[in-house]
Amino acid sequence: MNIVSVGSIEFGKDRMPLIGGPCAIEGLDHSLRMANSINEIAEKIGFPLVFKSSFDKANRTSIHSYRGLGFDEGLEILSKVKSEIGVPVLTDIHEAHQAEPASQAADILQIPAFLCRQTDLLVAAAKTSSTVNVKKGQFLSPWDVKNIVEKLTESGTENIMLTERGHQFGYNNLVSDMRAIPIMQEFGYPVIFDATHSAQLPGGHGDKTAGMRDYIPVVARSAVAAGCDALFMEIHDDVESAKSDASTQWPLDKLEDLLSSLKRIREAVK
């Protein structure tokens, strides 16, 4: 497997990185506070942290849903998190023209699941200096990801990571097939498991997505046991008041216990 380096963090080796943070950027103070708190917990347990938060949530269920602070302000906040907290940062992009300017702030450009087959977006991301993390669409089989990988490699990058985030199972439901992790690893790049989006019930509340937060530890532990290379979790200090994905963000005050259990599983299966 190709080892993907993001700053001093190596994906695809023995230590398991955590990609974590609030779903959407809610402000500078909140982002700095969350990045610092998550990093302290992650360092204590032994998970190198990449801070995640989105400047725009362009695929919200309702037109009235909170989307974020926008491109310029969002990237400025991520740059300050990176410089003041000292951790790499990840953010989503939704359009090809965003790739290059976003790469000036973000160490990892993330392609949202719904956009994982958008060729122009993949090509633009591949042509930047940032690592590209592609979330496998809820509508794709794990072996279909081969075509995504080829689009990226033929566009000039080997800094690729793939994320499993559940598969659509009927209406408003997702299931996680842990076979997807080793299947996608066969393509030669680190595979991340998204434990929080995998617990979603897409559109389950009519005008917003619902979810089953209590099952996040179940799928996270299963994925670590299945051999994922890193874990992705959206984390918030006040989940009920979170402006995006409130039903599936993991509470900050429960993060240490969950990471501790995941570390024990990781050590047992390695």
C-alpha cells in the first residue's frame, strides 16, 4: 500500500490517524476551541489529528439549512486553526474552481460522496499539491472505486485516500459493509472509515437528515477490527445545538472513552 503523508502524519502505517471536527465551520473561536480540545484528547490516546470542518455544506437536504460561513471566511479560519493549533486541516470542495485556492489552506481536499464521480472535480483536485480524500458514494459498490482511483492517478496524483461511509439500503437508511474496507485497500491506497456519516438516516426528518448516534461506536469498532487505516468522525461540544448534522456528530465529552476502546481494538488486531 502507498503511504500517504500529510504533514508529519502518515496514513497507511501502524498508527491510526483521526480526521475529526465539527461538520460545518461555525466561527473562528469555536473552530479553534474544538481543534485544541480534540487534539489534546487525540494526542493523549495516541491518534494523530487532522482537523476537519467545511466552509460550505452544499448538499444539505433543505434550502433553509445552515451551509457554513462561505469560501473566503471558511478558508481563513482553517488557516488559523492550522497555524495556531499546529494540526493539518481537511475541508470539502464542491466545484472544480475551488480546488486550487482551497489547497492553499487545506492539506487534504475532500470530495463529497455525492460528487465522487464528478470527473472535472476529481481532475482539478488531483492537480493541486493537496492530498485528495474521496468519499465513496452511497450508491457505489467498493469495486467501483477503481474508476475513481484511475481518474486521480491519470490526472497526476498518488496522494489519494478513500473513505467508506455506508451504502444506501432502501429509503432513508444506510448500512456499513465492512468488506468494503479490504476491497478498497486492494487499490493500493489508505482507506478511512467515516463512523458518523455511516450512522445517518438521509432525509429521515423530512427537511433534514436524521441519524442513530448510539450506533457510532458499534460501526467504528467494527471498522477498526476490519483493518481501516484511519477514522473519520464529526465531533461537536454541543451536539444538540450543532448547525449541521446534529443527530450524528459525536459528543466531545465522550471522545476520550471511544478512542481508548478503538486503540485497544487496533492493538489487538495488528
